[in-house]
Amino acid sequence: MEVLTQVLRRGVLTAASVYSSRISPTSQGTLILTHHKSKTLLLPVRGVWRTTGGRMASEVRDRTPVDVPTAGIIIIGDEILKGQTQDTNTFFLTRQLHSLGVKVGRVSVIPDDVQTIANEVAQFSKSYTFVLTSGGIGPTHDDITFEGVAVAFGEKVHPHPTLVQFISAYFKTDDLSSPAMKMAHIPESAVLHFGEDKSKGVKSRYPIISVKNVTIFPGVPHLLERAFGLLGKKLFHRPGVGFCGMVVYLTADEVSIAMALNETVAKFPSVSFGSYPKLFHSYYKTKITLESLSADILKSAEQFLKSKLPEGVMIDYNEDPVTSPWEHIDKLLSSSPSLQTPVQEALDILKQCFDQYSAEEICICYNGGKDCLAILHLTYAMMNQNFPNTKLQSVYITENTAFPQVTEFVQQSINRYDLDCEVLPGPMKGALFQLLEKRPKIKAVIMGTRQSDPYSDTLEFFSPTDKDWPPMMRVNAILNWKYNDVWNFLRGLYLPYCSLYDRGYTSLGSQGNTLPNPLLETKDRLGQVMYLPAYLLAQHDMERKGRISSKQ
């Protein structure tokens, strides 16, 4: 009966479902609950579910874990409720606890009031394995968390000798009624936890206080984060307990996959699912997260979901194609034979460049366009290989009528690739003169030029600038790439690119000379004109069809 009570308390069964049932033991140390109907349920004392009915019992692969530690977080402070201070502690604590295998059940934000604190702490303490409070520790009138926690457990606060000694030495006072000594008055049953920085072998000077299953953290974010970093694993992690997770990316919207997802959720109750639509993304429309304490169950759930989805909907999207670039480039080339020749040719040219010039002599000219992005990614990979821990020099030449989306994407690229970038006003000729004034050691500029670009049909892989231009070697590593090579490379690696390309722009200039490519015009379900994304352009020689008064 005790086991049944525990199961009821965890919400596995309701009282109504137990009514008129018979309980009997089995040799496996479980209980069989027989309902008044011709159906039995084997309760999971050992974490394995079996159901029996009119036919032979069949084992269900999923199981409901019963030992997942839980946590409730209480954020204390009038300043949070008034919007005077932004709460970052919740985000930090929930992420850290989750990484330790602790399931956060609730977050509460309450005012600086002793009785409110006491009531919330008492309730949380009964409901969760761990309770963490943040805020209300200090010398002022509204620092009353210690008092509130004491009231929650029917205790009083008293001066703790260890804290009195520390505060006396630090604040040079022995007056127990002084504001500083307020921080030495803690609940009677409180335990002190001193963190230790093992890298330095130094103990924290002021401890974290806990009372029963309640741990009291400071509200100042950097103090809380430091304390949790030193003590979090020790206080909240249970060996052998931890979440396994995976993310599934789908090219279909939520409505299209709802039935498949709902069926999977029903079949795997111990797996936590999340569904997140993405309205404007270059690669996917829905992100599904799966999480479980069991890696095997997680994999089974993922395979079951895949079996219920239309073929080709699930993609192997990579959120971070920049870290470890060679791993992803090699994988792409092995699966895309048509890219092997153009990519290898570009890499050979870049290798010659890096063999001939030093890191401080090389710069890439980057404008946020698709061609520049392709050569930037390859150059970044070569830079990491030849000059590790050295930033790639770059120059972005601005113009007054640039698309804001392009300007924004260039900045994102600078951050993503950690570029050492000079931002200079155009036109290009004057900007390159400025670049050499600022960085006179630069000798080679890597370009995203292709032979199909205007005035580029006579260029070579290594082409010096004209005599009236700044003396530099232009390195045109993707000179022979075709339109589809660029898109197959970018999308094969799942590289983020400028959003204008998904709106029908196939060649980006300025706002004054660039329109969506008319060959990509279509209509949506409501009959409104729209444009297909650039990578769907079938007539590759019409790439510049959207340019006004430009070479077609």
C-alpha cells in the first residue's frame, strides 16, 4: 500500500482509477493493479511498464522515471516586480539546474515581505526536491530573506559565530545590532557551505546558507553565478541522473506535422517534447526538441517520429557550421561530388595565397553577398589551419544606399567569424587607398569575384590591381564557380546568409539598382505576388536579371 500511495502522490494514477481494484504482489517486486474491467496495470516499482488485457502481456519500451530531482526557484525583490531591475538570475539558474539533471517545476517572483517569503518557501519546500532563493541578503531594511526562511520553518534568526567572526573582521565592528551584522543573523538550523575554487585552491570568504532543502543565494547576478559555479554541482547534482537531449529540424510547418508529433508524444510519455515554429528561416520551419533521462528511449522516440513524418521533411541542420569548419566541409564534399572540383580548386588557390603571404599581409574584401560569403568561409577555414589563433583581416566598403539587411548581415558575419574588420566608406578605389594607409603591410586581397560578374571575364586567379589603383594582388579563388556551385556550397553547409536572398534577390547591389529577380515571381495562396528564394533560380545565366542598368 505504501508503494501505491507514492504512485498516487506522483500523479501516475488518480483515486478514481484505483477504485474497485485489487492489489497483488509479483515475483518481480512490482504490484499488479486489477481494475473492475478486464484490464490490469503493472505499477512501475522498478521503472518498467507492462500492460495486460484480454491478450498476452506486451512490454512497452517507454518508462516513467521516478527519481528525477525537482527544483523550485523563488526570486525575491520589490525591484523585480516594479520593473526597476531586470531578472537574469532565473535564466542562469534554470539552465544550470537543467544541465545538472534537475527539473525546474516553477519560478516565483515575490516582494520583500517576511510572511510572503515564509509562505512561498514553506510551500515550495514541500513540493520540490530543492528550493533556491535569490535576493534579500544584505544589511538594509528590505534584506529579509533570512527572516522569511526562518519563519517558514518555525525558527528564529540568531548570530552565527562563524559569520560574526568574519563580519567583525571585515567591517571592523562587534555591534550585533549594526547593519553589517544583519548578514550574520541566519535561521537556527542553517548550514554553511563554503565554495572552493579548485584551480586556485582558495575557499570562498562568505558562505552560501541552506536551511533544510532551501538554499539561499544572493540577488546580485555575478555573486550568484560565482557561488553556483563553486557549489552548484556539489549541492544539486545526483550521480547517474542527467538529461539527454536532441533537436530535430523540419522543413514542414507545425500544422503539417502536428498529428505525427502528437502520436509520438502519446507513445513516449517519459520524453519531454517542445515544438518551436520558425516563420522566417532559410533552412527549417519547425524545431522539435526531445529530452529524456534515457538515451535509448530518446533515440527510439526520434526514430518513431521520423517514421511518422513525410519523407525528406527531417533535415540534418547544423546550428554552428563555423566551429570546426573542416569537419563540415569534408562531410559536404563526400556527399556532393559535383562540388568537389570547384571547392578543391578554390582551396588550392587559397593555399598558394597562404604559402606566399603571411597573415598580416592577407585581407578579405567582404560585402555580405553570397559569393563573398562562400569565399569567406573557405578563407576562414584556411586561416585556422595555417595561422591558428590569428584573426582574419577584412574590409567592408560601405555605400549610402546599401540595404539595411545587408549592413546587418555583414555585422553578424564579423561577429560570427571574429573578423578583424575595417569598415570604410566607398567607392572601392578610395577605400582601398585608406585601407593601405591604415594597414600598410597588406599585399593580397581575397575577393568573391566570379567570371560571370561584369568586367571579370579576363581575370585570373591572381590578378594585380591596375596601375592607378592601390598596389595589391587580387586573389580570385572562386573565379570559375557557377551560380549553383555557390548555393550548393552555402546551403549544403547550412551557412546563414542575407535574408534578401530568400525574398527573390539573386544578385545584391544597392537599393537604387537592385530588385527581386522577376523570373522568381509567383503568387501565394491568397493571390498576392511573392518571390521564390534565390537558390531556386533555374536559369543560372539570369542571375543579374534583377539589376537595373547592369550587365545581364
